[in-house]
Amino acid sequence: MSSDSEVSYSSTVEESGSSKFIKKSKESPFVPIGIAGFLAVAAYGIYKARQRGDTKLSVHLIHTRVAAQGFVVGAMTCGVAYAMLREYWAKPKA
């Protein structure tokens, strides 16, 4: 066996999950915003499930899912726009 694979494996194992998340958050800050928004909308939908009135539970859950997905898609769209702005328009002219 090659020692290169052992070295790359050990360097990958040393980095913890939280440090990977922090590094990725700095590269693309809208990912944690999307995750937090999804969790907030889902929690609010579950909380409001008790006060849904005459609405069926399945319809309420579908509306909650659509709202959560909309928040995530919006965060992804903002992230792509931010990356395009940073890479193409705000790039210093050399």
C-alpha cells in the first residue's frame, strides 16, 4: 500500500466537523442562513399545527414544507448572486 493514502486519510480525519462547517460558512455565508431559516420555518409550522383551525393537517404540512423550501431556495439565490457580484463585478481591475 502507498503511504500517500495514509497521509491524506490522517489529515482528513484531523479536521473536525465544526471546523469544516466554519470554513464552509466563511466561503459561502448564505448556507447557514438557509439552514437556520429552514429550521425556523419548520419549527414555526409545527408550533402552529395546533392552532390550524379547520385546515387539514396534511394541507398545513404541505404549506409549511413549501414555505421552508422557499426560504432555502431564496437563500441559495442570494448566495449565487453574492458570489457572482464578488467574482465578476467587484473584482479589482488588474
